[in-house]
Amino acid sequence: MRARYIIFVFAATALVSMVAYGVWRAISSTGATAHANLVTRNASKAEEKLLSAAQPKPKRCPKSSGAILPASPQTGHHKVFLTWNASTYFPDSERHAVGYCLYRSGTPNVATYDPTCSKCEQVNRKPIPGTACVDDLVQDGAKYYYVATAVNEDGYPSPLSTESFAPIPSDPKVTGSAVKGSYPRCRAENGSQ
């Protein structure tokens, strides 16, 4: 991996040097303004491999097989504001959290019976970098049990948090005071839903 990176950096540096030299040479020899001709070609298999290895992979939350609640006339009336404590900071990338993944279930004690929450509904697909969000896709009259996990830069999760219970009113009419502050949406702002 390190050798590929060094080769890619060397190749990129050489390419920039050649382009810079070619432009300088064209300007200095003619005294005129610079013009460029763009020539394209398909990348070789080796070049494609180098380029794909150099691209950072988007971080994803561990996938869950639980069904995702679709929007319907019985959703969108209520919101659940979720907050959690940040993981302890660790300088090494293996233990350092880059974001948080949220899951919910209609069954209490899900983390006790299913430590990976594999049958839970996955709230977000990409890790949330902060420690708060609003889940705005909830079913009227539902009872949700939320859990969170921290993920490192390789996408490996921590153990699940303790669960938080959120009973959703069955009446679609919203009552009560709004939560102060600006919370990102758990789903839409991070590529989910």
C-alpha cells in the first residue's frame, strides 16, 4: 500500500512538473500567450487501480437488515431529538471515533439480545460527525428504542450504547414546546433517505 502511494505521488508530481515545464517553455519561446491542447485517453488497468486506491472511501455505518420506515400519512408529524456523549478521544486511528451510527427498534432491550443490532432499523448510512440530530421520520403511536455506536475511520464500530426510549404520540397534532437549537436531520443531511 505504501509503495503504491509513493508511486502515485511520484507520478502526480512528475505530471505536474511536465505540464508546468511545457507551459513555461511555450510562453518563454514564443513570447505569446499560453494555449493548451487537451488530449484524452482511457486509463490503463494499472492506472485505474492506482487512482481508485488513492481515492478516500466514503465512511459507511455498519449495515442493518431491519426494514426502513417509508414516509406515509402516519409519519412526519413528530420528531425525536437525539443527543449523545462523544466517545473518548484516542490519538490512534484504530480507536478514534470519526462519527456515530444510530439504530432503532420497536423491541426493548434489543442491544442485549442482538449486540450488533442487525435486525434494527438503520437511521443513518453515513456516520454523523457531531453528537446530536433530529429523527424526523417516525410513525405516529410507535415506541422506539434507539441505540448508537461510534465508528473509527476504517468503519469498525464500538459496542452499542445503552438504549433510549422514545414514545411517539398517536395523535398527529403536535403539542408542546419546540426544542431550542439547530439540529441536523439524522437521515437527509448524511446521504440516508
